[in-house]
Amino acid sequence: MRCWLIVLVLLPGPALAEWYRDARDMMGTRVSVELWADSAEQGNAAINDAMAAMAEVNRLMNPWDEASELSAVNRSAASKPVPLSAWVYDVVHSALEYSRLSGGAFDISFASAGQYYDYRAGVAPNASQLAAAIPSIDYRSLLLDSEKRSLAFRRDGVRVDLGGIAKGFAVDRAIDAVQSHGVESAVISAGGDSRILGNLGDRPRTIGIRHPRKAGEFAVMIPLEDTAISTSGDYERFFIADDGRRVHHILDPATGKSAGFVQSASILAPLAVDSDALSTTVFVLGVDAGLAMVNRLPEIEAIVIDDAGRLHFSAGLLRESP
Ligand code: ADP
Ligand code: MG
């Protein structure tokens, strides 16, 4: 008996510092949380709160859910200002900043035309639907009141969708959640939007950017530490039209049609809300205008794969390469 007691004392306790991970289907994609915690209790509590934060973003901003706040905005904002919760206000506020910065390449009212696409069914709007929708694509029609914290539309026919920015915002809120549990190293992803907290052990983690035309292959590998990275690609949701053109989910607000200059745009930024919005923005702007914009922004880098499959890097990445 005494002997057993001694053995027990010599064994390490149940509290184990190690990696804890979980992945779920959410926001129309796969979300995952990986973190380093001192105990299973800390690890599981942090994972649960991270998942809950992302589920809350989905509850507020899911365009397919009639009960979401976003749906309420789309139903009523043309007739009266709709009060927004703090998170929806923050996302719309950031979205409008990126609209102004990009001269409208990023525009959440793209959905005025975007609502007519069904990528799975191979459906695109016809010419008259597009002509009717295009005047409603204009971020200047969105009146965000910072005092009342409400959103109104200046005209009928406007529809907004936060698909180009909400997943990044969700990843940031999930990082806040794990940090509130004292976690210092984590990787949280929602589809093509990821953020790395801290450094992951002795070496920086490497993230691969998917090859836009070769399934399962990577075009570039980049070492990452304490950063967010998002990729927007024309291969996520698309169909090939009868005329051979690729019809995909990133729309040029000027035409209501799929933006055609690049195959993918990846952005590095401190926060995922910024990398997410900017990856969509640079995708729409194309290589030259996209990289010119990124090169003016502090702490933002980009890797763009053009329509011929060639790689282009922002100035900061070129400086860092040997
Ligand atoms: P995903 O991670 O879903 O592939 P992206 O960051 O590449 O997302 O953004 C694509 C999504 O952004 C589209 O599905 C749509 O919801 C939204 N979107 C498309 N075009 C625009 C645009 N010009 N401005 C803002 N959002 C857009
Ligand atoms: Mg994006």
C-alpha cells in the first residue's frame, strides 16, 4: 500500500501543458481552434469560449438566417434606421473604412447584385437583373450613425452582406476569448481566415497558400508568428459558365460580375478583420492597384497570384526575402 502511494506522488499530476484543439462546421466553413494551455480545464474552457464567440458572430451576421441582425437590417433599413449591436456596428464601420480606402472595390452592398447568384446551382443574374441592381451597389448609400449606432439605406433595393469581413472579425473575437483565459499561443481559423497568437514553440509556424489550380498543392509557404493571414480565391465558390468564364463569389462592385484579374490574394495583417477585408479588396483591385494600396498601409503585406498564375509580393515581403 505504502509503495503505491509513493508511486502516485512521483507521477506528474493531471494538469498537463499541451496543445488542445477542436474544429467545427460554422459560418458555412470549417472553423478550428488550436491552443497551448497549462491544463485540460484551461484548454477546454478557452476553446468553448472561442467557439461561442464565433457562433455569436454567425448568429448576428448570417445572411441565410431570417432571425439574424443582418437580415433585420436588409428588411428594414430602407424605410428606417435599424439599431445595431456593438459587433455588427464595428464590422460595418470597418467595412465602410475599406470602401473609402479602396474607392469602392470593397463594398458590402455588392449583395444588391450578389443575391442573384447561386454558385452551387450555376445561376448568375441576367442582364436586366444586373442593370437594375448596379445603382444599389454603393457604400455611400449606407448611413451609419455613430451617435445612435444605427444603419439606414438611402435608397430601395440595397442589400448588404458581410461575407468578405465577418469571418476575420469572428477569428479576432475568438482570439480575445482565448486571451481572456490566459492563453498566449493559439491558431484560430475560419475557412481562409486565420490568426496566430504568439509563437508556436521554438519555430515560427509555416502556412501554405493553396495553389489556385492544383487541388491539395501549395503555391507558397510562409513562416508566420503573431499575425493574421487571409486568402481570397476564385476557387472557393464558383462555376464555369457556358461561355467558359469562371463565375465566382468575389464581385466587382462596378459591374456586379466576378472580378477577373487574379486567382488569389493573400494578406498579412495584425488583425484578421483587416486581413479578411483586404484580401477581398485586393482581389477586386488586381495586382497593380492592389499592391499599390497595400504598400501605402503600415503593417500590411500581400501575396497575389495573377490570372496567369504568377506570384507578386508587396514591398515589405520583397525587402525581407534574401
Ligand atoms: P471566403 O473566405 O468566403 O472565400 P473572401 O474573404 O474571399 O471569403 O470574401 C468573399 C466573400 O466576400 C463573398 O462570398 C461575398 O460574401 C463577399 N464579397 C464579394 N465581393 C465583395 C466585394 N466587392 N466587397 C465586399 N464583399 C464582397
Ligand atoms: Mg476576405
